[in-house]
Amino acid sequence: MQIETLSREELREICGAVRHEKQCEALRKMGIPYLPRPDGSPVVDRAHVRKLLGGKPANDEGMTIKWGGTKHG
């Protein structure tokens, strides 16, 4: 099973923060699980964010979730 993670840009967008400590704090407040990397940056499974936001996985019609103008899906 392959896990898709949010990019650093997506984390900045969803957390509204650049610093790793602030990103982790924002993720905790939103109830989004994450794992810390050795450098302190969070690793977030895209599926957790989709579930929290009520999104569904991409279908044959090419549904996408946009983060700051970047298409993923």
C-alpha cells in the first residue's frame, strides 16, 4: 500500500505557517494526525486530510483537490 503525503507547500497552505513547530501545532488543533521527521517537519497522510474535509478519493472523472493553485488527485 502506497501512502500519499502532503507536500511542504500544501502543509504551509493548510497550516498557515512556515515553521515546523507552528505547522505541528496547527495540525494538532485541527485533529490531523502526523509524524515528525528528524528535522521536525510533519509528515501528513493525504487521506486523513481528505477525510477531515469531507473529500473523496479521485474518481474516473478526475476529481481533484486544489491546494494553493496546485492540482493533486
